[in-house]
Amino acid sequence: MILKQILSLINDTTHALSEPNSEHCCVCDAELKTGGVKFNKLLTKSTFNLNQQFKNMRSDMICSHCAVFFGRESWQAYCDRNNQDPHFPKVGEKKQSVANWFFFSHYFAKGEHRIVKKRQDWREYLCNPPKPPFCFVLSTMCKKHLIFKAEMAYSQTNYPIRFEEKIIYINVVDFKTCLDAFEELYNQGLSKASIKTGEYNSSALLKVDRAILHENDSLMQKYRLNNPDYLEICEFIGAKTCTTT
């Protein structure tokens, strides 16, 4: 029922697609009390590569709430009624085209939905999450439907996020420690991939302050062993700190 929870959280005025009936939604398995529509009117199941993770594979119906998150027309309608921009970011003078849910990451909180187009925005969101409940969906490739596999968060200090194919639990204090150390090494000129794995380029190491390397890589070693998921997130959202002279 996560999709219905999200729509309730952000106060979306979801439109009923038909009269209530006793059939069940293929995505969430709920009875179609708010009506529904045939799933293949939104997407073709045979070409939708995540349908094996739906709650009711025997049904060919989708409820009014879940339907909001599937299909370009549903996305466009949602954006229109919630004053959101449905387009891809503008590139030069090219005409903007309509996107879809899975092309972005998403921040859902009380009365608020942010379509996250800049990955570095997650640095602030993850370290300073909103008052719960909230729901965070981070997509690195922006090619998959992930929202229906998300989880609602009910704590600001320990909470789940959907990060591609994983649910990762974030302890804010611990994660911030990891991110700070990761970005300190990134500021020194080391690549994100090498910080994640510990396989540093020898020539790059010659330019790094020894004390900074020792202090922060010691922390990275612990996360590589005990919580490599944090390092995947840091690789995705980490940024260099601007310095002035």
C-alpha cells in the first residue's frame, strides 16, 4: 500500500478511474475500492521488467492510486494537478519533452513532493531529513520503476530509503560521518570509485596530505567492511567542497 500512503502523505487529489469493485490491484493487491483500470492501458506487462515483484500477479487490474505511478499520461496528469514540471530538464534550445516517474529520484514528505533532478541535493536531505513520515527514492540510472518498492520512514534518526534495488537503512549520525570522510578524500583529488574500493592510484596518492589520508581512509576501511551500502550512496551524491583563497 506504499503508493497510496505516498499520495495521502503529499495530499494528492487522486482521481477514481472507475466505480469500486471486488477485484484486486496487481501492484498492491488491495481491493479496488477506489476503482481501477486494466494495467495494459498504462503499460504492457510483457515489456515491464519489474512486474514479477507485484503483489498479485494473477490480476490484470491496477487501482486508482497505484495507477498514478505508471504511464506517461498518469505522470502528466499528476504533475498538472500538483503544479509540478513534467518535463526533462531543458538542454540548450531543444524543445522539452515529457518525462515519467522513473526518470527521477523523489522526495516525499508531509504535503510536499520534490522531484530531485540534482543528485547532490540528497546530501542535505539524507543528513537532515524532514519530520516523519517521509519516503525517499534514489535512482542512479533513472530507468526503473522504484517507487512501488519503497518504504515509509517513521524516524528522523534511523530510516529506510529505496536506493535502486536495495532498501538501505540510514543512521543519520553514522552516515554523516561516512559522507564527511568520503568527501574529505574526494576534495584531496582521489576519485570516487577509488575511495569506495580503497584501490587508489599511486600517482594520485602523492598529492594527498598524509594525515588527511590516514584519518579518513581508516574510517573508509570500516565502512567498506561493515557498511558498503553507505559508500555506494556517497559515490552517487558526494561533492567537492568549494574553497576560497
